Amino acid sequence: MDANGVLSFSDDLVFKKKKDEVLNNNNDNGCSHLQVLEAEHQKDEEDEEEEEEEEEDNSIIINGDDPLDHPTIPGWFCEHCPQWPGQAHFLKVDKVLFQGKSAYQAMLVFQSSAYGKVFVLDGALQLTEKDECAYQEMITHLPLCSIPNPKKVLVIGGGDGGILREISRHSSIEQIDICEIDTMLIDVYKKYFPEIAVGYKDYRVNLHIIDGSAFLSSVPPGSYDAIIVDAFDPIKPDDEVVRSKLFENVAKALKEGGVLCIQAESLWFPSLDIQILISKCKQVFKGSVQYAWTIVPAYPSGVIGFLLCSTQGPKDVDFKNPINPIDSNKNFGVATQPLKFYNSEVHSAAFCLPSFAKKAKGLRSNN
Amino acid sequence: MDANGVLSFSDDLVFKKKKDEVLNNNNDNGCSHLQVLEAEHQKDEEDEEEEEEEEEDNSIIINGDDPLDHPTIPGWFCEHCPQWPGQAHFLKVDKVLFQGKSAYQAMLVFQSSAYGKVFVLDGALQLTEKDECAYQEMITHLPLCSIPNPKKVLVIGGGDGGILREISRHSSIEQIDICEIDTMLIDVYKKYFPEIAVGYKDYRVNLHIIDGSAFLSSVPPGSYDAIIVDAFDPIKPDDEVVRSKLFENVAKALKEGGVLCIQAESLWFPSLDIQILISKCKQVFKGSVQYAWTIVPAYPSGVIGFLLCSTQGPKDVDFKNPINPIDSNKNFGVATQPLKFYNSEVHSAAFCLPSFAKKAKGLRSNN
């Protein structure tokens, strides 16, 4: 870590193979010392012939509660959705690649039959190789393509590096700050998802190993053109985060006409009222506030939302009509592949809402 | 059935309570005589107090194969997706409302925790109360709002009546023909999903108990403004139906500038190549051919597609820009509720494709 609190990168992943020691470890000292477990399967990575014999070890039971509430099947990863209970999505596990626990959270990487490699944090699916493009490209380019000439961007969370990879495609960008508290998470992504973590290779990236809220309160007002938050559960109107200082600090840290993009709940979830969420955010963001969405089949309901907010500027940001398109034929930055999901048409379409989502639920005649 | 082969409606659902007799029945005579089982829970419909004691009877195991291929959990309905294997979606069953078998197929109706009532045909989830709006409204209004003044429409399949309900909202319509071969299916929908089957109450509806392909070959050329097909598995380029006489007969049965809308596979499925599907259909339909999609969280991947095709007319149909909008404030037809999902914005957005879906897979650098 340099004088500015910026960590330079080294491949400092520490592997320990004592599974019980790690999983039973209660390290509450809050430091970022890594305790990492390489799953037993991993040591046989080059030994594909032994794969079948190991099948029993692939059993993953994430939810050990009442099977009528959270079903479990050996050999399958199961995710249920507390926001929309009574359903569960199962993915077949071909091979467990990694299990470990940092000071902050438990991590699991497995090879799935359907979605390629999958990353799981504290039991919740974070991303899959198959559909991460739909999330990373949209959460990044929806804000960055809505404003002219973005130069300085802050990412809070997003430790996988995929948002960095996407920001990297913008040639106007001069500085990319990222706040990620869990260095083990970064290292696991670098090892198992190099095409995502490639974002860290961009020379404009500064990694700050610090809590995003603490970082935000320390930056001078008007620092950033865009802030992308990928650190919480998807927000909904009742969330603490909407009412908290974080939103106010984001607004302060943005330039005039600067934009925030943050994950928001799926429009299918009964707990989300988009209109109320928007009206709450308008109390903080005096420019534009819009809800957009994209399709991510590995996520509950197959959909995830985004909240886009802008501070007051010379004129309001028109999120629906991107003014800063990416030329998909130009290959700028560190991404090794062209855009898979995002284009200007999909950008505008993301703001089109089904009729039921256009009205505040309290006002609906039938809900 | 009248002289024109049109069946008038009566509530002729026959209930028999001998579960084993029905489930073990192998009625191969092809007639439409109904053999219907009302699930044991149903007889206690008014007796909610007994519900807990009956919990064991709610066990539904649809897929009894190798649990590593198709996981099963008692008390949960499981759907896996042959087109995208290695995943399964589970819905918690609160109460089985109906199980039965017609001459054609096995039916199951259950009350789910997450999606309201659910209808299952031969083990495949057909619709749920929660999200049927997204499917029914889109498969109907995408074609009907794309052409001026539609008068005569044919529905092939769609026995639940939801497409009829949606067509009914169009005041220009004079005649709605529907071909559905399984009268038991209609009756089950009428009993358990009255807000969907309400479509049959429209006075313009004529039900033809006949195979859609046979019906099509008997109608005079140029009969219909629109044909909506909801009878097969979602189509993909290799399907028999694309190469079959059915598509040619649909094209013949349409007026000049008439439109077809048929379910197509999810854009996430590895087996779908949208560009090849479109180019195959252009061999039959000389007007416009487009792929659109909507979000249906109970379906595998959370997305389902539609193929929209038009015959040659005075000018090509511009599917992306609806010219015949529905006034959502006017309440025309038999639907008891206003539109929940469809609006003109969502219509246009449905044709916007992620970048990966815009190229033929064979031409992609990375797939």
C-alpha cells in the first residue's frame, strides 16, 4: 500500500489446505490477512482421470435448514431468494474449484454444467461466466454512455474486476478508483476468473483497500464524473442505504451532472416499488433518477435492476438516450473480448418498464 | 359441436376421484373423452384446518430419474430444461388442486407459494398466475398492434384462453377462431384459472376442436389478418415445424401483409441461433421477419422469445414500431383487468437484442 492508501498488485494468494481450520476460524479482528482454502479437488486439477472417483466430494449443501423451506440436493448448488420465497434455482456442480473464508466472507468457486464457472459469496451466487456480461456491461455503460467525456470514475465494491474491465473500454477515462475491502476476494477472482479480473490490469486503476463509505467521506466534493456501486444487496425503497449518509456522500462526491449507478431489486420482486424508490432518491439527487433493468438468467427471476441518479448540471442527464456510445469495433483498454451484451439499442430498451412497474404499488387497483 | 365444427361451451368437466385408475390409464384411442381426476386436496377445499395433516400428500416428484441429472424434492415442483441442462427451478407447492390425464396429456394444477396457481402439462410448466401477463399480452399485442385494423385472427393452441382474452381487447376484431384439440385442458383452465379462460366468453370466439395443422389446410387462402401459434415447444432453427408445411400453410392462410406470431426459444439457450432462424423463415415469409422477447420468471432462463413474420403487403410490416396502440384506459372486451405488462414502449424494446444475439453463432469469434 502506498502513501495514498493505494495497493499495488502482487499475486499474494496464500493457499492452505486445512479445510476445517479455515472454515471453523472465527477471525474477528477485521484485518485483511487472508485465510484461503484451496478445495481438495483443485490439487487434482491436472488429473482429470480421477474426476469421477471424486464425485462424492462435490456434494454442496448450502442451505441446511428445513428442507421444505430450502431444498438441498447433493451435487447441486442451490440458491433460494429471501425476497421472493417459495422458489429455488439449482445448478449442477461438475467440480468444486475453490472454497475458502476471508476475514469478511465465505467464498466458493465451482465449475457448473450450465453456466461455466460460478462464484458464490456467503451462499449467494455472485456471477457466472455465461451471463456476467449482461450485468457488468450494463452497470458500467448505462452510466458512462449517458454522460459526455467521463474522466474520473469511482467503483465501490465490484472486487471481481468486471466493472473495471468495462470502464477500461472508455478512452476518455483518466482515473479509475476502486474501494474493495476484501483482498482475498480479488485474488480468488484473479486466479479463477482471469477474463473478468483483467480489469485490474488497466494502468488507470487505483485499488483502495478500504470501506467505500469511509473512502467517500474523505474525498473532496465534486471529484467524480461517475460512481458505480456494486457492494450491497440490490436496493429497495426501505433499505437503510437509501436513507443513509452514503447516498448523500455519493451526491457530494460527484461533479455537477455526475451520475450514480447502483444495483436495484428485480422488478418482479414483490418487495420492490420502483416509483417509491425513485421518489426517495429524488430527495437526494436533484438531476434525473431512473430505474433500468437487464436479464441475468442465473439471478433469481432472471432479471436485475439498476438505479441511475444524477446530480444537477447544466441540463438533466437523459439516461434513456445515450450520448456517448462505445464503438464496438474499436478495442480500447484491457478487455480481451469485444462487448457481448451492451449496445445503444439495449441501453434505451433497459428503461422501458412493464405497465405494472410504472405505477406505485399503493396506487394500483389490483395488487 | 355445430355444423361448422364449432363447439359451444358447457361446463362439462367430469370429475372422478379414483387417482390410480386415471393415472394408470393408457387411453390411446385418440378420442377426446375426458378422464379427469380432482386431487384429493380439492375435496377439502373449504376445510383449511385439515391442510397441515395433508402435507405429505402434497409431495410432487415430477422427475424420477437419476437425482444427479434431475433433482427432486418432496413438496416442491421441479422443472429442468432439456435445452439448457444442468439447472432446475423449484417451486414450493402449497396445495395440489388438480391432477388428471386427458387422451393427449397429463395435467397438474397447484397453488404455489411464489407464483400463485401454476398449470403443468406433461411435467412442463405452462403458466403461472403471477407472470402469465408477460407472455399472453406480448404474444398477442406484438402482432396485433403492428398492423392496422385487424379483423380476423386465428389462434392455434392457446387453450388456456389467455390469448383470446388479450385479442378481445381489440375493438376492430370481428372474428376469433381457435384450434385446440384437448377439451379437457380448456375445462381445467375454466375451472381453476377463470381470469385467464375468460377469453372464451368473447362472443367473437369460435372454438374448433381440431388439430391446427389440419384446420389450416382447410381454410381459404388469405383468410386471416393474424395467426398466433401457441402449440409447440418454442421453436428453433432445426425444428421440424420451421421446415414443415405448417409454416407454408400459415403464410397461405394470411392476407397480404398479415402476421404470424409464434413462440421461439429463449435467447439465452445455447441451441438458439436467432439469425439462422430468421433467415430460414424468410424463405417462407416474404415480408418482415423479426425475433422479439419478453421476461417470464417462471420459465427457464427467465426469458421467452417470439418469432414475428409477415407476408408481403403494400409495404413491409414494421414490427418494432406499433401503429395500432391499445388505449389502456379503454376497457374493451371480456378481460376483467387492465393490461398489466404490455405498452408501446415495451413493444419496441422487445426487439432490441443483446450484441451476442445479433450475430449468427457460426460467425462469432468467440462462441
